[in-house]
Amino acid sequence: MTQRMQLFSLFIAVAMFTAPAYADDESAAIDVLVKRAMDAFDAPGVTVAVVKDGEVRHSAGYGVLKAGERGTVDADTLFQIGSVSKAFTAAALALLADEGKLGFDDRVIDHLPEFRLHDAWVTREFTVRDLLTHRSGLPLGAGDLLMFPEGETSRQEIMEALRHFAPASSFRSKYDYDNSLYIVAGIVVERVSGESFEDFLEQRLLQPLGMDNCTASFGRATSRADKAVPHLEVDGDIVTTYTGLKGDTGSPAGGITCDAPGMARWMQFILDGGVTPEGERLLSEAQFAQLLAPVTLTATPGYLSTNNGAELSAYALGWSISTFHGQPIHSHGGGLLGMTTHLALWPRAGLGVYVSNNLMSPLPRPLAYDIAELYLDSEDPDWIGVIDELWQARLQAGADAVAQSMERRDADSTPSLALADYAGTYRDAWYGDITLALEDDGRLWFRSGRSARLVGPLEHYQYDTFIVRWEDRRLNADAYVSFTLAPEGSIEGIRMKAVSPTTDFSFDFHDLDLRKVVAPAPVDDAGGR
């Protein structure tokens, strides 16, 4: 038995004589873990909720709302939970299924006749369940660039863009995580319910659960509440940022904003099989079972297999399903620019742990696991140490890969054409337009018509490939810009790719096929050309 488990066993022994002391000692053990995690990952603020056997055993905040300033995080501080929201979207659909308004195996086109994917047969066979289980055949993160960073895009535009993506794998054959189809799921909720997605989610799910301070998007949160400010690391410094989402468009995929007590009530609801903490059944047993039924097989990360024997991992409807020390675990992570979250449930142990922090970091998962180990009868690893080591190795590998690419380039090569010849408007079928302009500083500048955040100068890399260095260095997403030339030497188009392998997959530059827009020839007075 580890030293930490021995300590916790002592806490339990104390609890046999005085319940209040047990609660205090239990929280003290969690406090120690939180401090260690915050020190390891430099997180400004953290929020934690723990549920055990139907009771909220811990609900607290730590640190500060904004680095370098006053304003402490407490249990009521609002954090943006990112993709942990996906389970709420699935539950919203289950509510509609209970009303007989849809079924998870309904075809999407029966509810959204305009829905189209690249393949006509896949479009015809695509179901509501397929929207939620990452087995569409679309590339990883397809279309995320329409939303990130702060893209000016409607949900309808995102749905219409999906028809332009050639499949990366066969339908229902492979797991590739996506956000765009959850946006479509949100449109289904709106179309079937006759309400906005946000109104339906809040009025039919969050409010009945007593998640009083939680909202379907950050913009709907009350101005009176304290809100954690997102941060990330830039050149060794912790700086504030925006989360990458703008408005309500991304709500069905990752928009919920919530506090620790609210997330505790959500965990109680799931652990109790669709029954509210007050004992009201909100979801039928049949529809609730759909949410946690495994659908798409997924790869189990090696560190989980090594350290807790995890196996047979799968994705259900907004939930990842696996094992943890031989018992089932239902979980999901969430990440936005500057804020990450993890929620994990051990139904057999009646245990749920929620952790969020206001830093782009891996902190929530290992902290959630280390807190869970306090309650599970296992020879626990040091999850904070395990994940910290992997995180540092990943960052170093990314830096090494970038350095090697710079060393391998032909630094003596020059572009085929004068810089002015590369200027112009370029259009992609699903993304829209970007412009390249030769400006007064003698450099080509990239500007996106979709996101005002995507602007920066081009730096020559080699031959007809450049690197766009985004002015906003918080993006950590510099990208290669490679020009393709026609046989006669004119510019045909651009292909892009992130420079660093650590760039978030939501910057799916590699899915762009930008073609240069050629202005029509002028028409003379006689109607000729």
C-alpha cells in the first residue's frame, strides 16, 4: 500500500468516530493533490467537485481567476468545460427521444433534409447516433477551422461545409474525433424541439437538474458571477487569452459554462441513471442506457494500459468508455484555447470527479485520477508525475521536430516568382476566402476572411513554400503555405500544414485546398472581351 493510501486509510479510521473530521481530512487530502498539480503545471486556478455514493464530498476552487491579480477561485467560479459539453448534447437528444420526437437510429436527413456529406450513400444512411460517435469517415477535426479561432460562422454554414470533405476512412470503420457533427446534432435539437439549442438545453436539462449557475454558452452566463480567465504559455510566460469560440455557434460541441456545484449535480444525475438529486426521473431507463452504450472502438493510450490495466476502450454518446483498475470508467475531456477540463465517473464505486483549470494544460486528467485513487482500492500510480513526464516529452518532441525541419530545408533556394505574383485571393470550397497582399514592409501578409485572428506575415521556407507566422503568438499554430504552379508558371493554389506536430488538431489547415481566384477578363463596350 502506498504512503498516500495509508494516509487516506487513517482518515477513514478517524471517520468511524467523527463524520465531520472525516470530511475535513478527506478535503485536506484533496487539497494536497491540487496544490501539487498546480505546482507541476503552473495553473493559475483550479476547480474540483467530487461525488461519492450520492453525496457531494468536495466542491472547491483554488488559485486565482487571472494570473498576477487578485480574485480567488472558489466553488462558484464559472469555468468553460469544452467538450465535456458533448454528453449534455446527447442527453438533450435523449429527452426528445423520450417524447417520441426522434430516435437515435433515425436518419439525419429525415430531420434535416438539407444535410449532405461527400458520399450520397453515406448521407442517406447517416443516423443521429452517427452524429455523436466519431465514426463518420470524416478527417480528424474536419471543419474546426470554421470555428477556431473565433471564426465568423453559423451552424448552418458548418453543416453545409461538410459535403466538401472527402472521406478519410470508410463509414463506421474508424474513430476520428470531430466537433462539426455535434454542431449538426445541435441543429437537430433545434429543428425537432422548435426552440434554440441553448434554450432547450438550459430549460429542459440544466434547470431541472438544479445547475442554476450553468449556461449553454459563455456569453449567456450572468455578469454577476466570477469567471475564470483562460491562460496559456507563450515563450515560457503564462499569459491570458480567449478560448477560441465566438458566440453560441460551438455550444453543442463545447460551449457549456458551469461551476463546481453544478457539475457535481450532473455527476449525481449520471451516476444515478438519469434521476435528479431530488429523486425525479428525467430520462427513461431505456434512453439513458443509450447514452453509455459503447459504439465506436477506440485505441487505449499506452500510459493507461501500463498504469491501470485499461482495455477495451470505446466511445458512446458523448462519453468515453474504458476500464480503470478493472472497473468501468465513463469519462470525457474538454479543451479550449486557455482552459481544459476532465470529468470521470466510476459507476461501480459510486464515484465521480470533475476538474477544470484556466490554463491550456493536461492538469485535469491526472488530478482527477489521483483524487479517484483516494477512494479506490488499488495500488495507485502517481498520475500527476506520469502525465507531467509525458507532457514534457511531447513538448520536447514537437520542438525537436520543428528544429529538424528548419535544418533540413534548402536555405539557399528562392521562390520561383516575384512576391507580388503570389498575392491575391484564394478560395476553398468549405472554408471560404483568404487573401495574400504584398504590403509596405515588403512581406506577403495572410488574412483570413473567416477569422480576424488568422493574420500574419509569410516567411520564406524553401522553394515555393513559406511559413505564416501568426501575429497572435498565443495560437501556437504557425503553418506552412505551399504554392502549386501551373505548367506555364502561374499560381494555381495553396496547400497548408501546421509546422509543429503539437499544434491542436482543430487548426485543420491540412484540409484546405485553396485555389487562386482569377478575375474575369474585362468586357469592352461592344460586349467583347
